Amino acid sequence: VLDLVKDASSPVTVILLNTYLASDKDPVRIIEINDQLKKKSKEGLEQIREKLRSKLKNPHVRWEISSQIGTFRNVLKQTLQGLKIDLVIVNENQE
């Protein structure tokens, strides 16, 4: 990603997207699990964003994070609806 946007001379938005699923038969536990997973997901995305920002000081690049419950395919489809997207990069290794 850094190599693709490092020389951007016009505005570029990079969305760091993570998805998670909470599953439990107890509805109270599902809410609790969901809250825990969302918090952990956001914290991880924040760390990645800060690491990327420290490596790339281009003022034209805006880093956004999005942590959503659901399957990756459904969340990605919902996220992309109505947006003009030039490129999607998927990393399944969390690195």
C-alpha cells in the first residue's frame, strides 16, 4: 500500500477494514462478545494506521479505519456501495 500512495499528489483515501463475527447462543453474551471484538479490532486498526502514518508523511493520503461485524464479503460489498473505488487490496495475514 505504501508504495502505491507514497508519491500521491492529489487526495487519496485508504480504508483499513477489518471484519469480525460474534457467535453465541446467549443474546446477552453475543452483545458482550461483539463489544469485545469491536474494541480489539479498532485497537488493532489504530495501531496499523499509526504505523503506516509514521512510515508515510504524505499530506495527500488520508487513512480511515472501519471495523464491522459480519462476513468479509458482505461488509466489503456494503462498504463499497456508492463509493468510487480505484483499487481494493486484501491482506488476510493481518500484517
